[in-house]
Amino acid sequence: MITISKEDYLKALAEAEAEGETVISATLAHWLSVSRPAVTAALKRLKKDGLVTVKADGRIRLTSQGRQISERTIFRHHLIERMLDEIFGMPWYEIHEEAERLEHAVSPAFEKKLLEKLGNNDICPHGNSLTLRSPADRRKKGQLLLSEAAVNTGYQVVSVYERDRKLLDFFEGEGIRPGMRLAIQSRNYDGTVSIVVEKRIVRIGAPAAERVWVQKA
């Protein structure tokens, strides 16, 4: 039986891998905001079900069955985000959390209807793609992090990190969202970056600049 908890663990594992992380128990504890003992208990169940393997060095890997379940959960999350945005007009910076709750309730029949209604658009409202999920994939397509962007060069925001609601609220308040054009004005001594967005100068710190993918406009 595939429970909500199992889907959450498998999805977190797949997403952490896609972001280039070496997944160990501590990674999942941080990713899911749970305790180490909770992760240990969950991994026992997942191993018993043949959904993950744990190497001698502690590295956790998805089996083919585990990856299939994780990818389906990610796809349902993608459809729910698009539904909330395209059909219900929910603000883009609010929909991730709502999709996290609703993704587990999507039946195959409802998934089919959503796909018929929304089409096969690969991009979610945060600009993230189902196929270009790793940093290496993004760089091959000419994308780079805002923290790496050159001064006095125009860029377009491709996507933003979607799993931090406070960060999304900050981006929305400063006008930093997918599709927006911006330019790096300067890199400052205190580690912040001054960018020009909609004729305004915004200073953002390195942690935020490392959560935005851009490409040359």
C-alpha cells in the first residue's frame, strides 16, 4: 500500500537527487522537517517494500519501482499547480503549499481529466520544468543562477525555488517572478547583489540569488 508518507519520502528523495544532493538520512530529515528516528523507521518500511536501497555508506537510492512512484507524485503536483494557476487564478507564490496537500488525492481518472484540460505544458507557474530538473540540465540549456549573472547584462527570470514560502513572498514583493526581465547593477561588498527590476533597484542576498535561475534576455 502506497501511503501519503511513502509518497512524500520518495518524492523528496527524487527531488533532492535532481538538485545534486547526495541523499542520506540527514538529507531526508532536513528536506521533510522530521526527526532522524522518523526517517530511520520510514526507510525500513520503504526497503521492505522494495522502493529504496541503502548503501553501506548510508546513501539512499530509489529502486525502479520507487522512482516510478516518485515521478508520478511529482507529475500530479505539477498538474495541481497548473490547475490552481490556470483555472482558479490562485497567486503563483501560494500554490506550491496547496499542491503539496492535494497531490495525494489525485486519482488516475482525475489526473487524466486534468491532463486533457491543461495540455502537456512542461513548465509550472514557478518556471520549473519536469524535464530540466538538475543544475546540469539547466546549464546545458544556457541557464545560470542569478548569483552568477554578469553585471550590466540583461536577463530574464526562468524559474525560482518553490519550496520556501517566505522566499516566494519576498520574490513577489520585489517583482522577481518567472518571465520578468532584470539586470545586475552591481555586486556589493556585503555580499548582496543590486538588481534593476521594473525600473527599481532591489538588493538581495546571496542565499536568495542562488534560488533564481535566469538566462540572457
